[in-house]
Amino acid sequence: MPECAPSLISVCGLSKTFGRRRVLEDIDFEVKKGEFLAIFGPNGAGKTTLIKILATLILSSSGTVCLDGIELKKDPLTARERIGLISHESLLYGDLTAHENLRFYGRMFGVSNLEERISHLLEKVELEHRKFDLVRTFSRGMQQRLSIARALLHEPSILLLDEPHSGLDPHATEILDGILEDLRKDDHTFIMATHNLEKGLNHATSVLILSQGRIVFGGRKDALDISDFRKTYDSYVGGHV
Amino acid sequence: MNYLRRILTIVGKDIAAEIRTKEMMNSMIVFVLLTLVIFNFAFGERLEGAAEASAGILWVAFLFAAVLGLNRVFVHEKDEGCLDGLMLCPVDRSVIYFGKALASLIFISVVELIALPIFAIFFIRTSFLVNLWLLILVLILSNVGIAAVGTLLSAISINTKARDLMLPILFFPVIVPILIAAVKSTGLIISSPSLPGDVFVWLRMLAIYDIIFMLVGFLTFEYVLEE
């Protein structure tokens, strides 16, 4: 088997242990360019750990992860240029303005035409009028929208989403979903970890169910019987949907 | 060049945030000034001619103030997962280490420059202005070591439950060589109107210590952040 499979994202034999606790065990999956993989599972299933490994924030204990032909452990810096992470935390500095936050991250990523890119993204997330306001004065929904701008600043081809709808009101959720749909048209590839079945199925082209660190179900959404899938999900998570 | 530019980007971000909040600098300045005033009341005239004791007071005040600041180095990075945001950037982890250490060095140095004249008024009776450059060199070398060690240990302690307590427990034993060299060299400088030759032994020790701990930080920071 080649080190990196031809898919945009390939995960092979991935395991992670913290001390004696095994959080992920023998995870295998592939995601092709333009696909949207939704990873479902209850709290503690290992979803966030998996997203953090894919984002190069933590190292796996064993197994390989390849993003666009780059093996994460061998060349994490190049991989990071292709990854955007939107999590339930904004990753933004409350004591800096929206513009200062984006400028900071833009410089760290070495983004060219930074000011243009910032203006474009602030317009896209409808925060142009608040660009000189401190982020700590923003509502949760506004922070999440700015977080999307931050994640897209360096034009990543892969977007990792970790419970992105967490804590959002319906209006902010609607805006986030609209932006995600727009990005899908631009051929971005997504992996979203969520325990929100409705949201995940709404966007997904493929699904996985993670339970106690193992993949217990996986498949393409168009081949799924949704009601059967719900039952399967309920059986693994005890109906906590 | 990109490496240095990104270090300076982190420094600029930290300075901008500090200018806005002033929470780190204010607490450090108030603490160091209060400590000097209290020591002045406690010892007063009895410290005349005891340059090394005066230098000890100065460095105890500086070190405790530095710990106050170093405890806050990664606090803002933990808020809203900003440390993850930094770690997502396509830069070597050592860029984060040197950026945070350089920002800490600047904050500590500013506090010391404010406190130094107060210390001179309270505790120094001889003219040390001829050796002021030497004193500034001691401050710089000591602060580099304090920032290098403090930033590394602050990153370790930030993920512990009792992080406010953890940093001093880890920091003070490691920083003892700097404290000794700083006190000895400062004592020699403020007690002698001429150039004290012995001071260069202590300066060399400070420089070696700085290099060792910057190397340790450079080599280990990746593991500190990821585990």
C-alpha cells in the first residue's frame, strides 16, 4: 500500500492514547476532493481528538494521516497551509479588533494582498461595519462568523469543523450554513464533527459514526436509508441525538 | 527572514493587547513598587553600605513581579482556544516560543526601568552612574534568562489545574543561578564607583545560562505544546 492514498484526505490505522486511556482506535477513512464528511458520535466518542489530529494540533500515537499527499507527521507546516479549522471556540483574541485579529493570522500565514483579503472576507461574513470593534464586544454568532473569516484567510482547500453550530442562535446558524453552502460550491473539502444529526446530514456527502474511539458505521449519504441510519445512530449513542 | 517576521508579529500582537488591557503591566508595576517601599520601611538606613543586600531586595522584587507577568503569558492564548489558533499557523513551534519570550522580555524590562530609579532613591547612597551601562547589561542578560525559562515553564503550567501556583514552584528552583549572578553583579556595580572587574565573571555566567535555556526552549517547546 502506498504511504499516502490518492484521496485528498486519507487516514490509516490511526490511534491515540492519553496515558493508559485509548481515545481513538484503528481509524481508517478516506475523503475525496469536494466531499463533505460528517462524523457523528456522542460526547467523548473521540470526535474532537480526531479533528485535532487532522489539524496537526496533537500527534497521533500510531497510524498515518495524509492531506493532499502530505503526510502530517513528516511535513505538518505544509499541511497547515491547506487546513482551515472552525471549532466551537472562536480562536480569536477578545482584546483585539476584528481587523487586528485577521491581520495577525494573515501575517502568520504569510497571506499576500492581506488587506484586500480581509475586506473581502469581512464583507462575506457581514462584519465589515464592525471591523474596528473589539472581538470581546461581539455576540457569539458574530464571533463564529469572524472565526469563519479567520479560517478562510489563507484560502485552505480543507476545512475542519468541530461542532461549529454549538451555542449559535437560529439566525447565526442560518448564516453559518449559508457560508458553508457557498464554500461547497467553491470545491472545498470538509470534515465536520458533530453530535447534531440534522445539521450533519444536511451538509454531508459521507457519514461516519464514532463510538468509544472506534468507527462503528460509515458510508455515503446517498446510499443511506436515513431512518435506518437514525436507528443505527441511536443504538450506538443510546438515543442521545 | 520570515522566521523573524513571524516572531515580531506575535510580539506586536501581545504588545497591542497589553496596551489595551494593561492588566499584566499594571500588576507588575504596582507589585514591584510596593515591594521596594515595604523593604525601605523594613530596613531603611540599616542597608547603608550593604550593597549586596540591597541588590538582593531589588532582584527578589523583580523576580516576583516577573512571575506575576509570566503567569499571564499564555492565559489569553487559552481563552477561546487562541493557542490552537497559533498552533494552526504554518510556523515552527519555536516561533511561538521566541515570540512569547520576546514579548515577556519587553514587559519585564519596562517594569524594571520604571522601578530602577525608585530603587536608587531608596537604597543606593554611592554614585553608580559611571557603571549604569553595566547595570543595564546585567538587567538585559538576567531578563533574557528569566523570559526564556519563564515562557517555557508558563507553557507547561498553563495546562495544569493550579497554574498560578505551579509556575512559581517550577520557576524559582530553575532560576536560582540567574538570581545569584544578578544579585552578585548588581551588588558589585552599585557598591563600586570604578569598574568592578569581578562582575564580568557573573555576566559570563548569565550569558551562558541564557544560551542554554533558549536552546532548551527552542528544542522542547514543540513537545510542551503538543502533549
